[in-house]
Amino acid sequence: MPAFPEQSLPPKSVQFSRTTITELMIPSYANFGGKIHGGILLSLMDKVAYVCAAKHAGNYCVTASIDTVNFLAPVEVGELVSLMASVNYVGKTSLMVGIRVVSENVKTNVVKHTNTSYFTMVAKDEHNEPAEVPGLILENYEQVRRFEEGRQRKLEKLNQAARQKHTKPEFNIELSKKELEGERCVIAIKTPGKL
């Protein structure tokens, strides 16, 4: 097996920490529109991300960030929701967990893909300090593709943060007034120069 750079822990396979949580959607999970509340789904996604990351890291893990969560289809009361998570990418102390959510109508057996998201988790040691995580053994084309996509996602986030830090312009109310023309807002400032 090839050596991992700067790695003191033995690497683990993607399969080692792959996790699925399945839960029946009950009426108390519904929002005012009668569909399953998005917050319930986010909570379940956070739970499965934690289990997957903690299994791989061998440590407690916390959620550092969540990439875009698009709700592709509504989830109905009475459907069975399955959240499938796997470690897609690892850094020194962080892990990117990919999550796919599907719901199944148990009467008709119709299955629909409702969400996909990526959670970045950070491993913590017993002193609540970031802890090193094992490397990832990539055993097939799909795992290599996901690892590379995770690496690119991490680089894009770092680049975006650097751009925002160095290019944040001074706020100009007069320029904003012009930029906001035609938008669905009314600027009703009584004192010039104050927001």
C-alpha cells in the first residue's frame, strides 16, 4: 500500500464509515403546508454526517460548514426517508461528507431523490482541539472522482474567502440606490448617510 504524506494514522476505506439512516416521516415533522419541514431534513442530514465522520475519524466531530442544500422534491408525511453518507474527501483535521437523501412512498414504492449536500466536519480530540483524521483509501473510479471534487470544492471555498477579504469595497449608499433600481425594494432612509 502506498504511503500517505505526513500521516501518522492508518488510512481507512470509504466503505468503513459509509452510513445510512432511515426514518419514517410522521405528522409532527410537517410544516404549515403539510410537507416535511426542511429543518427536520437538515437535522437528519447533520446527524448522518456526524456518524459517518466520527466513524472515520475515531473522534468526536463538529459541523464546520454545509454546502448548498437544494430541496429537489417535497417529502410527504408517511414516506420513508433514507440518508446515505460517505466520506468523500479528507484534509488534515477535516472531512467532507457527501449526503444523498431519498424518500420512498411505502404504499406505491415510488422512490424520489430529494436532496444532495456536502457537510464539512472537523474532528476534535479530548481537549476540544482539532484532531488529525486518517487518510482515505480510494478503491474505485467513483471514489477518486468524489475525492477530486471535494478537493476542488475546498479550494473554491478558500479562494472565495480570500477574494472577499481583499476585495470588500466601502459601502456607498448612492451607488447602491442606482444598483437597486428595478428591484423589489423601497429605500426609505430619513437621515442621509445613515442606515
